[in-house]
Amino acid sequence: MIKVGISGAETPVAGELLRLCQHHPDVEIVTAYAPEKAGLPVSSVHHGFIGEERILFTSNLDATALDAVFLIQGLYSDSDWVKLLADRPQLKLIIFPQALSEGMIDAFAPVYGLSEINRKPLVRGARVAVVPNPLASPLLIALYPLARHLMLSGDIRVDIETSADLLSDSSLRQAVAETSDMLQRIQTSFQGRIEFRPILSASDRTLRMKFSLPVSASLEEVMKLYDSIYDDHNFTYVVHHPVSQAEVEGTHKVIVSVSKSSAERLNIEIVADARMRGGAGEALHIMNLLFSLHEKTGLDLKSSAWSKNGDTIDKDYVGK
């Protein structure tokens, strides 16, 4: 069993991650680190854990007793992490962006944990990985095949419909920085700007992105291009018709819809669950790859929390 600890265990993303870990066949939750909640059961904060009172919040996280740490909030100094990873060769560190420091980047050169781009580095000995931003993750999935074939040119303006917290200035800036950096690594000739045009959504979980860009290849050629890259990936699907956000809610899937409005213009629409992609699902996906497990382990289709008028509501996110 993979012995797991989570720092920032009282946060909403940790609630989702705890639920995923609880049902993962190869994971044992050892530490739910949240000093202000120490001694309380996780059910006091996160729904779905009544009857699981053995999982208590704690004020101590002993990484020497763990195989994997999900770092949602900062813990220890950079030098302490260097020593811990040196002393415990099996320890893996999965870092959320808000807990990533410049010192960690310099010390570990962590792998950017988007499997659709970096699956090989993740399964070939990586020990430290960073969870992508929830806006950057699906956008990079949609653009990566085009960048691989040097087909990006000019600025990319993206209409994005999602919840208010994901449309915060800090989240948007981080998404722009990550997306621009990765695209320029893949297609060095690309110097365009990424611009988000936010639209507030009633959904607390899902996102929809829409944009168009100049692509002269036919739709059939574009579909073949995407299929050649994603045909062996388990969570990315490319279609040529619009898809409801309900199709991805509560799952780790990203669905990319491609169409042509003219011979020279490609339209792209993306739907994803932003609490999974760039969140808890992405973190668990990274862990599976770091430990050489099948990437779908613990991430199969799961039911929604509960619904009213067709809209899924998760108590962890209401009012967030």
C-alpha cells in the first residue's frame, strides 16, 4: 500500500482528494494534516466520511513514515524537503501550485504533471511533480497537438465559463503563465499571447472554454492529428460535436470538440471538471504514474454528490 499524507487537508480540494484516496485500492491515508482541526474527524469538514471516523485531522505530518505527500499548503523548509527526499528514496512529492516555491524549483526541477504531455517523465523515475493550474490543464490538452505540429500562430483569445474562484486574477495569471511557457517549449516559434475572457458560471465545478484560431488543415486531418497523440490516453477524448458539461462533471475527463467554421478557421470547445483536472483528480493521476500504477486506478467514473434541478452540488464548494 502507498502510505499517503496530505497537507492542507481541511481545504476543499483536499476533501475531493481524500475521497479519491479512500476508494483507491493501493492507497492508505496515514496523515490528514490540518493543525487547526487536529483531533476532529474529516467528516466534520468534508462530506461523505460519516462512518470513516478513523481518519482524523492531525497537527503533525511525519514524511519519514510516508511514500507520497500531497502538498496543498506549504510545509517544512526547502532544505528540509531536500534532506527528506535524500534520506527516503521511495518518497514522492506532489505539489499544488500555491505550495511551490522558487527553492523547490531550483532544488528538484519538478516535472509539470500534465500526463498528456509529460507521461513518460512521470513514469520514468520522477520523484517530484507539480499539479497543473485547473485552467491551464484542459487548455494545454486542446492546444498541444497543434503546437507539436507547429500550427500555432498569433494570439489566442479564450472565452472561459466557470466559477468565480477559478476566474480570480491570480488563477488567470497562473494559467496564462503555465500555458504560455509550455506552448513555447513545445513550439519555440510560437510567440502569441494567451488571453482569457471570463464568463461567470452557475456551476461550482465545471468549466467550458471556446476559441478559434487559423488552421488550414481539413477537419479530417485535424481529427487524425489529435487521435495520433491521444488514442492511448485514458481521460482525453476528441469529438466533432458540442458536449454538455454534465458529461464531465465528477470525472477526470477532458473532452475537446473541434469543428471548422471555414476552410481556414478551426473552432475548439473544451469541457472539464476543474475540481478534478488541475485539482484532486490530476494529483491522484500523477501519483498513479509516479508509482507505475495504471493511470485509471481510483479514477473510474464516479457518481456526483447530489443534484437539484440537474445541477450537481458539492457541500465542500458551496459558498467557496
